Amino acid sequence: EKLFALRAFLGFDKNVIVQATCHDTDNRALVDALKNSNGKAKGVAFVSEDISDAELKDLHEAGVRGVRCNFIKRLVDSTPKDVMVRIASRIADLGWHIVIYFEHADLDEMAPFLTSLPTTLVFDHMAVPNVAEGVNGKHFQNWLKAVEANKTWINKVTCPERFSVAGPPYDDVVPFARTIVERFPDRVLWGTDWPHPNMKSEAPDDGVLTDMIPKIAPTAALQQALLIDNPMRL
């Protein structure tokens, strides 16, 4: 109820709900929210490799269109890569995508695995840019080259509050997000990451995050792609 109220307040018609880590592979709360969204929400689930075909079908019918995995070493144990490959081969048949949370500083190590996955990859939070390095820094530039080379990779320009050095309104993160939006206009998504889990001080103002949109997508065409065309196509 709070999510849908926030969505209406911010002026959006639809949204995506991503399964929270604290729920692990119990997707019942996610499915319940999707079924009560009046067709205005899709979901990204968290699954194990022992999930049955019938359970995958049930998730699909509820509105799930992807699964997520975490390769941020400092947060939790990563999904074993061989397990992720087996999951990926099954969800590819459903047309689902994989949401991956990792830091592009680990790109050299992760690239062979990432390119082996047989479905569209969506990278959380711009793959964690190092704002202190700047947009011309080695890691971010290498990340842009990797996205350029892999046409099924999509970026989520989310969570400036997690990477900002300056704090709100997070203008020091704008150059990173705007570079991605302008360079890959048909392969970029936006979101608020509400309810902002694991923030060490306070959660950001979702209105401030929404106000960043014209800064990172300065034209009507870029905003149309970022907010409507790309997410609806995915």
C-alpha cells in the first residue's frame, strides 16, 4: 500500500518490485503485491536452482519477468556461478532477464562469466561507479566499453545516494548517469530503489531522486526511452 501510494504521489503509472534479500527465495510477498497491483507492476524474483517448472510458471503468471543475483562480495555470499548458469538457461526460455548487482571494478574477473549467460542482463546501480575517480576514470571507461560490446546489457541508473560524495541532491553522480543515458538511450532504466535498504544514515527523499531525471535525461526523447519505452519493452 505504501509503495503504490508513493508511486501515485511521484506521478508514475507503473513500477517494478524487486524481491528483497531478507525474504530470500520466499517470493510470496512479491507475488501478493503483484496480484494486487491491478496490472500496474511487474516483478523480479530471487530463486534457487531447485525451483520447479510449475513454480516458475506461477511466478510468470503473477507478473515476474526476471531474477536477481548478487555478486557484491562485501554484502553476502555470491550465487555460485555454475548455479546461476543453470538458472539462467531455464529462465531464458521464459524470456526473463537477470538483474545483477556487482561492482564494475570487478569486471575483468567477472566478464567471461557474464558474457556466458544466455539472456538479457540488467546491471543494478550503474555497476557501482567510483564517483571519486570521475567519469574519465579507468574503471568507468572500461565499463562503458564492455556495455558497448555486449548489446544485451542494460544499466539501471539508480541509487546516487549510495555513491555520492557530496550528498543530496547528488549532482556529483549526474555525469555518470547522464553519460550512460546518452550513450545507451535504448538500454537504460530508472528507479528509486525505495525503500532504500541498508542505508547507513537516512533514506533519501524520493522526490529529490525523481527531480534528477531531467538532469540525467535532458530531452523529451531520452525521458520517453528511459521511463516508458525501455521498461515496457523489457
